[in-house]
Amino acid sequence: MEPIVRCHFDLIRLGALPLSLTLLSILAGSIVNRVMVVELGLPVILAGLFVAIPLLVSPLRVWLGHLSDAYPLFGRRREPYLMLGAVLSGLGAAGAILLVVQQPERASLASVLILAALVLYGVGRNLAGNTFQALLADRFAPGVPRSRAANLYEVVKLIGMVIGAGLVGLALRPYSTERLILVVTLIALAAVVLSILAAWGQEPRGEPHRVAMARARASSFWTRFHTLVWSDPQARRFILVITLTLLGTQMQDVLMEPYAGLVLGMDVAATTQLTMFWGLGALSSILLSGLLLIPWLGLARLFRLGVLLLVPLFPLVILAGLLQEVWLLRASVLAMGLSSGLAAASLLAQTLAFTSLASAGLLLGVWGLGHQLGRALASLLGAGVVDLMNRLTTGQTLIAYGTAFMLEAALLLGALLVFGRLRIESAQALAECEDRSASE
């Protein structure tokens, strides 16, 4: 195979990695969340815990990132970690779901096994996701090439979300426990196989990468973490912006489908397809951002635009429930995807500015930690607010969910305030990247 043709084939093949991780996230997020709350009648807080536990182990991704930076397996520092992460996440997601549908007693061995499976899924997903981003930093030059690659694979992930959510929704119609078990098993197996095939032979192994690996080993994990992140107020501020933004945009992950089922009476297939509408909006806005909006508006203005467009959509979601208008809910979710995509495209581009060959895994782990922390807190906070308001209002579901949606809007406004104080150009991590580029 000619080198140029082989290169393009490898880039296409690499897209199977984010696709497989997206398939697993559909299983461990939207599908089971809806089934636990509506079909099994479990408290919303338990569904939120299901989504949050894998995210709560995300602090490990910082150390795992440094591990892949500095300590190769079988002579390679990305591919083995990618494959291991895929296997762990597939086993964990499938195992947890297959145990949940058996409805075990809360204080039982099965419940302990569910918890262990969720932790396994969380470790695997963080390992695979963080190493994939580090692999992009290894394969693509800083600046435009790396930004384009990141946007391309983000689009692949969103396409997988849209198509995957739609196909899974169809596969679960009509819903039954047996059908759910079959769908979960097949998707988990396909995701693991796709990840392994995608990762094989992708890692560059030139002299710059060997030098970068030696640099990563020259300092301890805690020394590098303290220098690049802990002692830098700009880095801490950036993590807070990411966390607040994810709190404001991802709380709907644990809320939207149960809300649609309980308040608007939508069935499992219809609520699952809400993820498809959100993905369509996000996909469109990320493509638009990469092609036009980032060069035109700049990263800071794009972030502010996305957040300001998103905030008024939460009252529309509440209005859809009040009026019992399914079309309004679908339109609001689509618009949420559009607005969230603008903010996400800006944050993704800014995140890429904090990478170098020697510290890509660690730094991307830190920014990914802010992302995962925001999602974890969003799941717990959203579910907790709904359960609390259900108790206070004696089961007024619309009020309970509406309170949580308005809290999301307030958190996004908080993210805007912190973002106004961010001076990303003076961050220590960025200065280190520039210093190393100059010395090389």
C-alpha cells in the first residue's frame, strides 16, 4: 500500500476509537438511566449515581496520562493503554447493565458487583479517552493540524452518538429485558473489537517521541503536576470554567429522558432519540465553528455566544412540559445541542493549547478531569435536586425537574463570570510548551 494511501486509511481507521467509546457511553448513560427510573421505578438519585460513579474515578486519568507519557508497554506508550482501556470499559459497562436489570437487593453481593463493574468501566473509559487525545497530540503538529484533527474526531464521536442513539432506540422497540440484554451484549463486544482494530499500529515512534518520553520520566508525577497545574492560577481557573460549563450543560444527561417519560409520557424509543436531536445540533455547531466561527469570532467570543444562547433554552424545556408539546421539547433539545457545541468547540480548541509531546497525557488528563468532574457533579446534583423537590412538592414532577433545569442556567452564568477572569496566554503550561518548542 502506498504511504499516502496507508496514512489516510490509518486516519479513517482511527475514527473507530471515538465511535466505540460513544457506543459504550450510550449504554452506560442514556439507555440505562431511562430504564432504571421509568421501567424499574428506582429513585432518580440511584440513576444519577449510576452515571456519576465512572466519572468520580476520573482523577485517575491525570496519573494514567503521565503513565502513558513516561512508561511504555511493549515499547509503545499509547496503543497498549488504548486497547486495555477499551477492554476494561466494555466489560464494566456490559457487566453493570446486565446486573442492574436483574433488580438485585440494594444490600447484596450483586450490588457490590455492580459498583465494581461501574468503577471498572470508569477506569477503562478514562484510560482510553485520555490516551486517545494524547495520541492525537503525538500524531499531529501543534496549531491548525492538531485542532483540525481534534474537531474531525469530535465530529465522528457525535455522528456515532446520533446514529447510535437512533439505532439503539429502534433496537429496543418494543422494550423487554431480554431485548435490552441482547443489545447491550452486542454493542459492548462490537465496541471492544473496533477499539483494538483502530488502535493497532497508530503510534508514531520517531526520535522526538523517544526524547519526549525521556523528558516525561525525568520528573516525578507530583513535580510535574505541581509545576504545570497546581501552582498556576490560570490553570486552576481554566479547570473551574470547564467544570461549571459541564455542570450547566450535562445535568440534562440524567434529567432529560426521565423528564420526557414522566412529564410528557414519551416511550423508551422516543426519549432515547432525544439524544439524537441533541447530537445533531452539537454536530452542526462544531462543524460550523471549525469552518467559520472560530476564525471569525475567536475562542473567547465563541464561548460566550454558546453560553448566552443556551441559558434561555432551559425555560423552553419547562414550557414544553407545561404545555405537553413534544415538538417544543425536541426543538429545545436540538437548540441545546447547537449552543452546547459552540461552547464545547471553544473549550476543545483552548485545551489543545496546553499540550506538548512530553506532557500531553498529563495535561489532557487534567483538563479531562475538569470535564469529568463537571459531568459527575451534574449527575448527582441534578438527580438530588429532583428527588428533594419531589419530596418538598409531594410529587410535582414538573416543578422538580424545572427547578433542576433553572439551576443549570445559573451555573452557566457562573462559568461566564469565571471565564471573564481567565488569562490563558499567561498559563504556565502554555509557557512550557513554547519554551520547549523554541529549544527544539
